[in-house]
Amino acid sequence: MAQTVTECLAAGTDSVTLIDAVKAGTHDVEGMTQAEINEMVQRNVDHLSTILLYEPEDASDETPNVAGAASSKKTTHVAAVTTGTDYIAAN
């Protein structure tokens, strides 16, 4: 059975949490350089960006249409991409 939009977005929840925690200063980054922290944040931004672009190629494609889903379903994920991108730019 194909994944649903909700299941795809759930797969990105850890990335949302990590990005928000790094920005808030609550994620344990002890022993990491700023460059390493930025790389970690970028990987999670990339992961979320990929999920947000999921869409079927044609009518027979079972890929969930995350890209076309209601924006209210994706709010935290889109916000985390912005937060992560802004964090990297500032650091």
C-alpha cells in the first residue's frame, strides 16, 4: 500500500524537531563545530524540502501528493525549512 500525505509528513517530524531545537539552543551539539552543526541542519532542511516536493508523476503513480496538499497540513514543515535556512545564514 502506498504512503499517505500524513505518513510522509510524519517521516519529517524528527527533522522539524531537530531544526527547532538547534535554533532554540536545546539540541545537544557539544563537541560539534559550527560548520558541523550547519551541515546537520542543512541535511534536515534538504530532507524536508524533498518530502514537500513529493507528487505523483501521472495517474498510475502512487506517490502521495504532498506538494499539492493543503498548506495547513505542511505548516510546521515549511516553517522548519525557513528556520533552518535562516539559522545557517546567521551562523
